[in-house]
Amino acid sequence: MSRKIIFVSYGDSRSTVSWSNIPYLFSENLEKKGFELVRLDINPNPETNLWWGNYVYRYLSILFPNHYYSYIRTWFFRRETFQKIKKVVRENPDAYFCVFLNFEFYNKFSKVPSLLFGDWTYDIVILDRLNRKPYFFEKWFTKYQRKAIKNAEIVVSLFKDARDSIAKRYQKDVKHLGINVINDLNNNPISDDEVLEAKKNTHQILFIGTPKYLEGAKKLLSAFKILQKNYSEIQLNIIGIKEDELFEKDKLAENVNCFGYLKKDNQEDNKTYYNLLSQAKVLVNPSETWAAYSSSIEAMKYFTPVIIKPYEAFVKDFGTENDFGYYLENTEIETIVNAIEKVMFSENYLELCKNANARVKDYTWDNYIEKIVELMQEVKISKSTL
């Protein structure tokens, strides 16, 4: 039997830069299981994508506020991409499976089965997060996703709440594999004992998030300034946001370090990122609706208690009782200050650290891909008996 998988992703799946390292780690672990990968990068032409963003997207934004109709959601990008998929499918008729790291494409050109993997669908963004009806042109893309999901043999979502929503809306058996994955690319890991020892002797608060979490970062900064009055030794490290994005001109704060985006495939950035994780006393992200899930669970792997607001996807995985950090009742500054004090200076601090690590110890890519392989095997066996 062929062990060849057609692997379709946005971006180069050999690069750690694409989609939070997921295509790289997904494909690398399939190869470790003995599969041969035929990789297809479906990222759009950069010039076309830039033109769309600078002109069409901006014009649509004037008429249709809060739309998310990027170039990759257009019918002409869809047509162009299906031509690429058709070509690679025809060139590999003996493929074992087609794996798509999105919910909008599938193999409609042969009997090779399709597995779709992603986080959430476009209608979840529109209906559940933006709380509005889709614009007429957005409905085209939701129909594309509906068709792909309906026709794929396997559909897997990273999150339980997204799985439930997709399954209900599309009347499809959507899988959640019972675990999530940590995108750990530490080039120089240290022992668990060394990490715990570092935690005991540090006073560093860590925030990880892109500029879309800027409001949460600013609230944390305000809380930090209050804490500084009583704890002069504390330090705030911010990954993913630049200094000029967080501070107004000439209003820098003492003991606050902004690192911007750290690339895990860059040796120095990698070292800085994982040093900050290992030395963090606590991870805090007081954002309202989503708190950088992937960064949170990676911090937990490094024995770091997390302070976040309990959003649905996180609570479905870790429950309503937090014995590995603190759930914020709200994101008021005073609430954040109290939560940080409770965790950082808790008599049971090391227990919080160990609990955080224990909650995610099974969240490895090896475990996750093993479950993916089992799903593919079940489909192949069922098809062979027809």
C-alpha cells in the first residue's frame, strides 16, 4: 500500500513560520510515521494578494465594516487553487490520502480520500465572534467551506467548541482528538528541575500575543505599574508586540521589555523566546474573548501558571476550576493586580507550576499525529470492504 500523502497548506510546510508552526510540525511528524509527503503550497501570488489588500479590501471595508474577505476567500483564488490540486492529484494517483490544512478545499478529482484539519470556520468568525450576518460576498466562501466539509472523509478541528459548532451547522461528524498540540521548537531544552528552579528565583511576568491583543497588553501594563509600587523587583516581558505599539512616545515604563515577534527558526530569537518561557513566574493575557491559546499551553508545558479570562475553548479543555493559575472574573485593572499577587506569591506556587505542566503533558505532536493516522486507517479499511 502506498504511504504517499498529498499535503496541502497555506505557506511552505517546510518552514516554521507558516501558521504558528503547525504545517511544519504536522508534516514533520507524518514523515516520522513513515509517510512520503507530496507538498503543495497554495499561498496566493504575493503581488496579487498585496493588490487586493491595498485596493479591493480597503474599498470593501468602507462599505462593509468588519468584513474579512481577503483574497484567499475569492472565487477566482478558489478556481486557481483547485487547478493546482487537480494537477498534483493527477500526478499522484497512488496517493494514500490528501491532507488539507484548511476547511475550504478537498480532493474532487479522484477517489483518494480527504482529511481536512483546521481551527474554526469562517461562519464561526462572522456569526459567533463578530455577531453579525455574513455579507452577500462572504456567503460564497461559507458555501465553499460547507461543500468541502460535506465531501471530505475526515474533518478535524483543534478546538472542542469549534468542533461542536461545525458539526451542528453542517450536520457532519467532525472530530476533536481529545488533546491539543504544543508547538514546541526549543533548540536547547533544559531539564524540568532546572525550569522549576528558575521559577522559584524569578519575578518575571510574561505576556505573549500579537498586536490584536494590544488592549489586553495595555491593561496588563497598567496593572504592572501598580504592582511596581510594592514589588520593585518585578519585571514585565512582552513577546509579539513592539515598544512603539504599546507605549506613547517618550512614555516608556521601567522594567518593561518589548521583544516584538520572535521567530522560532532564528537561533537567537529561539533562545530568547524559550529563556523567557523558562524564567517566567506567570503568563498573563487579560484579553476579553481569546487569550492566545497556543502560547498559553506552551507556557504551561514550561511549568508556567497562566492568568486569563476563561473563554469557552480553553474551559472546554481544562475545566472551570483552575488549579494551574487563575481565571479572571473580569479584565478590570484591580482584578488583574489581585490575580497576579495571588499566583506569584502563593504558598502553593510550585504546585501550580506542576499542575500546569501535568495538564498538557500529553499534548505532543507525536500523540496527535498517531490519532490522525488511526483515523486515516479507519477510512481506508472501510473503503476496502465496500
